[in-house]
Amino acid sequence: MVQSSFYNILNTVHIIFMVSWIISLIYIFYSFKKKSSSLEFKVKQCLNKMAMPSSFIVPLTGFLMIIEDPSEMSNAYFYVKFTLAVFGFLAMLQLRSWVEFDIFDKNKIKIRKLNLLILMNLLLINLIVYYK
């Protein structure tokens, strides 16, 4: 199927926000390695300004690309990628709730581990897309 210019725009936006999501998770991960007094502020800023919008826009544009070209749904890797993407989005919601609504110092280890799990999840999705 010939892809429309709308599909190409969606794909470009999807890739840009996927990269920004990964970069924000890497930034959060390395922020924990540095002992900083403003760690909570840095994590909240990065999460609210970059990671959460990206984690919403990536699945949205992916869904819109599937509507535009449903032939992707015939591949088995699509369902694995879709499941990982839904898990990543839901894990981001949990991560944000731990950062925003709980005591940050109490949940530092959980936040760091979940952040790393989401990062590995996104890298696995990228490997699936690359090797399809």
C-alpha cells in the first residue's frame, strides 16, 4: 500500500517523541546516579515536561498510523510491540504517581527500577521495529 503524506507526518512525529521519551528516561536514570539535593525537582520536571507527554503521544501516533495503514496488524510482531507499548504507558502512569503523590525519598529505589524497566521496554520495542 502506498503511504500517504499524513502517515509520513505521523511516523515522523512518532519517532521524534519516541526518541524524546527514551532521552528523558535516560536523563532520569542518570540523575539518580548523581547525589543531588534537587533530585526530586529534576525528576519531576523531566517527567512532567518531557516523559509524560511523549509517553502519551507515542502510542497515540502509533494508533493513528494503524488506522491509516491497517496492514501492519497482520504481522505477529505488531501485537508484541503493541503489548509492550501499552505496558510502557501504564508503567509511566505508575511512575508518575510515585513521583508526584507519594513521598519521593521513600520510593527512590522503586522509581529508579521502574524507570529502568520502562527504558528497557522501549529499547526492546525499537529492536523489534529495527529487525522486523
